[in-house]
Amino acid sequence: MAETKLPPPTRADMVDTSKPPSKGVIVIKIGTSSLMREGTPAGDSTVSSAAGAALGAAGGSELALSTLALLVDTVLALRRDGWDVIIVSSGAVGVGCSRLGTTVRPVRGGETAAERAANLAAIQAYAAIGQSVLMRTYDDLFRMGGQPVAQVLLTSGDLSSQYQYGNAKATLQALLGMGVVPIVNENDTVATEELRYGDNDWLSALVACVVNATWLFLLTDVERLYTADPRRDAGAEAIDLVSDMAALSVDTSARVPVPPAATAEANGVANGDVGNDESVGGYPEPIDVESRSPSPSPSSPGSITSGADAHTTTQEPRHAGSAKSPRSASSKTATAATDAASAAAAAAPAPAATGSQWGTGGMATKLTAARMATAAGVRMGLLHGRMPSRVLDFVAGKPDAVGTVFSPRPSPIKTTRKRWIAHCLPPTGALVVDRGAVSAVRKRKNLFAAGIVGVEGDFAANDAVVVRGAGGGEVARGLVNMSAADVRRVMGMRSAAIAELEGEPLADDVVSRENLVVLV
């Protein structure tokens, strides 16, 4: 009797149709400084002062099980409320060091190639040790709530191919359809860029874009975004709402090749020190308050509208030391006060950072994540990692929710291909364009040679490039139609002049609009 061959299962076969439809997807990223505990700061309610003192005296660190349990409890509450949830978890290197009793995080670099290779191998080995401990802990905690989980390890290379990008999306959607909570991390044992740049912030934004998430929450070691480092500047002011990423007076360009020293400084790493995953020392420069003061909305003062509607609040930026009291001063006064305080802070010796040593990112990477997520239509929240239950306040639309919300762009990147171009292809160069070209690009028109005033890098045809304004700000990304050498030949030229050039004919549109993604 011939064997009957069954057709392969479809995605519909893997989805539990007995469950009500999901309200949407929420991605939660928890940073290393929230997961690791080393000497408890005053006022930390998630661990006894005795336990923190013991850790501090021993000079060690450990996984903050109380924080992890609160995160799991928050995710279980979201699941009961009908949400699909994905966790992007840092902490593998820190947990690995703790498991072996290492009290100082290994540093990258070295004077010789052999030393640099040995240090990198040590970091990756600690990551391999810590990843298994971290995943087992997640599984044990979620099992008590009857919630299955899955481990998903990714690298930027896994998503640089459009086919692999689509496959990762299908896998995550299948897991969510099964009622599973995927726990995502960079594959630290082989991915060197994450260990160097703290890219779990970037990874969480990318995952949110891949699954069309409603919310992305970054759990960090500060309660909000501030105008300056609140640990160094008493005049730093909290920002509750960022409605326009383009108005931020910091460079939030994502994954653009930059000199290592510049990258380290932007991520809060300087003078050979190890960076702090959540360090507010990662603020590249003081942020202008005035450009981000929430504009009056039709909603009642202090109201927050969740779901598809815009998140609005009429609260003004607040002082770091008085989080519950809205400022009565005008935005211009606030900006002047911040500038003066920043100048005073710069003149005085800077105090030592108080964050964890175990991470590798900073506030700059979180602003990059916000830029990526909001460009794809995802609303993002920046919250304190030791209070993960605050996620529920934002999802429920409570007006007194504590944190900073980044509103999604009104016209987000919708297609899978354009999101892949914008976020997954590492750019190999840049095109600098004049104001007229910037205006045309923002209107979704082709980028012509006439508007190009500069070329950076050495790229080939069909490579990904950054499109920058003359001031240096990133405007768009796209796939270029010609090599860098050819762009240099035709830049600034009109179509008629290009047609008269000798040699192989060149197109006058350097980046076609179907391959161009506007970011701001």
C-alpha cells in the first residue's frame, strides 16, 4: 500500500484559532543594567538593602531575579489582556561573568592583534555561558505562569538578506500565532558588532519593525529622556513626549559607518572605559527643550490616548529633581536654564557615572532605536527597568504613566522591502545633497545627480547608501543605481550634460524612488 504524503503545514495550521484575535504586538527590551545587580542603589525597592550591601562588599554582581520576575509578571498580564509579546533581552555577557565569579567585565581591544582577538574571544565565551543561564531562568519563571517561551538568536547578517529577513518575520509570526513568547538576543558568540555598539537597542527596534508592533518599550536605568545627564546636571529636565524625532538636536543616524572613537564617545564610552548599557552618560549633547515641548491637543490636559490614536500630553518638561510637578516656566526659559546649567556642569569636574559596568550602549543607541521604530509607525516608550509594571500603565492609557513616549511618524514606512532597505542593509557610503534635493526626496521623488553636492565612501551599484543634507543630518536611505566613481562624475550635472558624457551611458537618477526610503 502506497504511503500517503501529507502536505507541509501552513501558518494557519500553526495558529490556535480557538483564541480570540490578538490586540497587537508589544516588544519589550530589557537592558543589562536592569538585569544585573551590583551593590544596590539607595531607594531600590526591588532588593533588600542587606543583599545589595553584601554584593557591594564582595565586589561582585548577580542576575537581578526580582526584576526579572517583575518583568515576567508584566508579560503574563499583557498576555492575559490579549497582547502578543516579544522580549529582547541583553545580559548574556554579564550573567556569564557572574556565573564564573568574574567581578570586572572584560574589555575589547588591545595593543596587538593577538591581544584584541583574545579579549574578543573571552567576551564571546562569557556570552555563551551566560546565554544558557539567562534562558533557563526565563523558562523557569514563565513556566510557573504556564507560558511557553522560545529562544531566538539573530545577527545583523541574518537580516541583511531580504530572503532571510522574510524568513525571520515568518518565524516570529508563527511563534506568536502559537501563543509563545519569543525571547530574542543578538547571537553574541559570533556577532562582534553588538558587543561593540550595544545594538540590542537597535535589534529591539528592528524586531518591532519586522512584526509591525504597536509598542516598543526600552527598559533602562533612567525614568525618562532628559535634556542632559541628570546625574551630572541638576538642571536636567525630564521630557514626557517626543512628537517629532527630526526636531531632536542630536544625531540619531542609525548604523552609519563612523570612526571608532566617535562611536565610542556617542555611546558613552571614552578613554578606554567600558560603556554603560543604560548610562545617561551616553547623551551626546544637551537636548533643546523648546523643539520638543508638546503642542496643545484636543484631549484634556495630561491625557494619553493609546492604540492607533496619537499619544498626547500637555505637560511641560519637568526638572529631574521634581518629577511629579510640571514646570511653570516657559519653554524658552527652560532652554536657557538648561544651557546655563550645562555650561556650569562643563566647567566643574564631572562626577563618576553611577550606572552598571556590564552593558555596552548608551542613550544615543536608544534615540537611534526610537528613530527606527517611529519611522515604521511603532510607538516607543522609555521607562525605568526596575519598574517593568509601568509598561501596563502606558498600554492602559493612564495619564500619570511615568516615562517618555516617542510618537510614531504620521506617514510611516509600510512595505517590508523598504523597512529592510532602511534598517537591515549596512550603508557603504553617503550622498550629500542640496536643499532642493532634500525637499524632493521628502516628497518621494527620484534623487537626481543635479542635486548631489558630495559623495562619501566607495560603493558599488545597488549598494545601500545614506542620503544626507548639507548640514550632515540623515534624510533617507536607498539603493544607488551607480558606483561612487560614476556618481562623482555626474554629480551636480543636468540630464542633458550627462547624456553628452563619453563612455557607457549613465542614468541621471542616482537613486530611484522605489528604492528610496525617507527617514525624517
